[in-house]
Amino acid sequence: MSGAASISLVRFIIIYLLLLIVIAIMKKSKINQTKLLFVASIRMTLQLVIAGFILTYIFKHPHPVFTVLYLASMITFAIHRVLSRNKELNTNFKIVIGFSLAFSGLGIVAYFVMAVVNQSIFNPQYTIPLSGMIVGNAMTGVNLGVKTFLESISAEKPRIEALINFGAKPKDILLPFVNQSLETALLPTLNNMVGMGIVSLPGMMTGQILSGTMPTTAILYQISIMIAICTVVCLSVFGSLYLGYRTLYNERNQFL
Amino acid sequence: MHILSIKSLNFKNKIFYKDVNIEKGQIVFLRGASGSGKSTLLRLINATLPLEEGTILYNNKDIREIDTITLRREIILAGQSVYLFPGTIKDNFKRYHEYRESQVPSDEVIRSLLDTSCIDFDIDTVCNNFSGGERQRVFISIALSFKPRVLLLDEPTSALDNATADRLMSNLVTHCKQNYMTMIIVSHDQTITEKYAEVTIDIGEGVK
């Protein structure tokens, strides 16, 4: 097997023609999102072109600093995304989420690259793409978990008030919400694992097969990344909520 | 001995309360316009709101020196937001007592408390479709089952017709007297207040 056939730039342009079909259907169905389609396509193109250049540069001049910087900016971006979507959080809760995402993300990436793949954590070829998948999924998971948690405690405010007035401990009151939100955040990953390989070949495996990797090797990577994703989602959501719920009340058991 | 004493209490420098002493076993009604701080006072007393300025003494002890969970298990607040778990009346007694880490009362006790709260349903009736007034009264009977020393009630008759409200209050007063319980009630109902109050505290003029 050889690497993926490189696409010539002229032929690559042809792929954009497919968007005309999307525009035509949007017009016919009166979906007023043509502007978003343009913005999305242009942003995607630009962001990926830039990422392509940066990665090419880093792979040609592999230096630990580049890998560390890439990892740091990826994690910062992930934390920023989660926090900007859950603005009502108090400062301590935000700090807890930041640490949970950073530590669980870095921990799982290190375990994967160093223990499973047996490569240096500073090897950009492994660390950068793998951490992208791991941190990205952790971000989606924490976002879903925190959102579910905040929505459910706000919907169940009378229950929380009644219990606190009757002398229940805040910990006992809030833990059921933590557990339920963790379950909600984990389900998409678990369901994804159940359907894997039947309906479609997952993205990572597709990429490796296209670039000439033996499918038997590709499945090992795919299985590993799915288990890593499942663990990182579980860890980061658990950390965020389990440490975060304690920031909602003071040492006098009064909700803030 | 006073069971509760309130001294130079204010809430966030917005609501100023008069000094008040409440005797053990008294039936106390709080009156005042909406927003005058009646519900806030109840929440300050059972320490679900932080007490910043002034003092509240419970059995001559500053409530800030009492563990809040212990305090709330003796001074129960049945607030305006009533919550019942999905399920039967008995399920609700069970769930609430599990949260409180206390012994679930026997069926006999539950029946008698429902009786006190003017609920005629069997303990295995599902609560999900109860009216507002019915939910409120089941909720009060659960509060009674914790055997509080002080029971704080916030508008307990707001969803009830006059006859039921009167019957409920009369039963609650009897229950209090039998169990040496102190009761502090926030109510807008003039008739009920005049009929059952041993002490009435006006806190309307406290707002600045």
C-alpha cells in the first residue's frame, strides 16, 4: 500500500461545486441559511489551510516547544468554549472545569501516546492529531454535562429548596443531579461505540486507510481512541461536576 | 425561656427587623406587606440565608454557632414552593426521610398526620395529579412528620378555601399544643390571623 493519492488543486476546487446542490435545496425549501453556509465553508477552508501550514511547519521542524504550544492552545480553546457557553457559572466552578478539562485531557493524551503508541509525547505527528480528538470530545462532553446539570438544578429549584428547608445536606441534594448529568454526557459516546464499524468506518480509521495503513493496524488505533475518548469524557465531566457542585453552597450549607 | 430571640437584625441593610422574643409553644403570626421581608425572616431563622448583621438566638444560643443541618432539623421551614416527588403519598414520606437520614414514620403515623392536614386520601394514592391545595397540605404533613421544635409556615393556606383553611389551622394549633411545638406563620389571611394568633408581629414598617 502507498500513501493517499494527492489531489491536484484544480480537481480539489471541483468539490466546492457540490455546495451548489446544497444552495439549490436550501432555496427551494426556503431555508434562510445560505449566508451561514458561505461563512461556514469559508471559515472551515481558512482554518484548515492555516492548520495545514502550521502542521507542515511543525512536522518539518519538530521541536518540543511547538507540540507544547499546540497542546496548550488547544486546551485553552476547549476551556474557553465550555465557559463561554455556560456564562452563569461562578468563578470557582469555572476554575474547577478548567482544571478538570486540562488534567484529564493531558493525562489521557500522555497515556495514549506514551504507553499505547510508545512514542514521545513531544512527537507532533502523534500527539497533535490524537490530542485534537481527545480534547475535542472532552470539550463536547463537559459542555453537555455542565449544561444538563445547570438546566436540571434550575428546573428542580422547588425540590432543592424544599429539601434544604427540611434539613437535608446540600451534598445529598445535589449528587443525584451530578450523577444524572454525567450519564447524559456519557451516553452519546457509548452509543457511538455500539454502532461503530457497522454503519460507517469512523473518521480516524478512514483517514489511516486512505493514507495506506493496513486496516488491521487502523482498527487498533480506532479501538484505542474510542476507549480513550470514553475515559476522557467520563473523567473530565466527573471532575467538573463532582468538584464543581461544592462551589454552589458555603460552609454554612447555604446556597449562593 | 424564649425559644427564639431576634436582636437588631437586618438583611443586607435593606430590611430592618424589630427585636422580638418568642416563647416556647407560642403560635406566632407574621404580618406585613408583600416584600416587607416576612419570608426572608423565616429563611434567616432556619439559616438557609446568611445572617450578616444582628443576632438570632435559639434556646439562648446564637444560631451562627449551631451546625446548620442540626438547626434545620429542629426548625423546619415549609416554604411557599411546595415540592412532591412523583409517586404516592407514602413514597414522598419515604424519600424525604431518606434525605433527612431519619426513620420513615409508620403508616399509622402518616395517616394521622394526613388527617391533621385535612387530607382524606389513602397513603398509597399517587400525588401527581393533586391540586395545589392538596399538594400544599401533603407537604405540611411531611414537615410535621419530622417532629420539629419550631415549625415555620409560609402562606400555608394560600391555595385553600376558607373552610378548609380554618380546619387546617385549627388542627395545626391542636397538634402544636400536644407536641409542645412553636409555630411561626406568615399569612395574608386576616380572619385566620385574628382567630389563631397568640402573638402577631407586624414587620411591615421595618423596610427602609
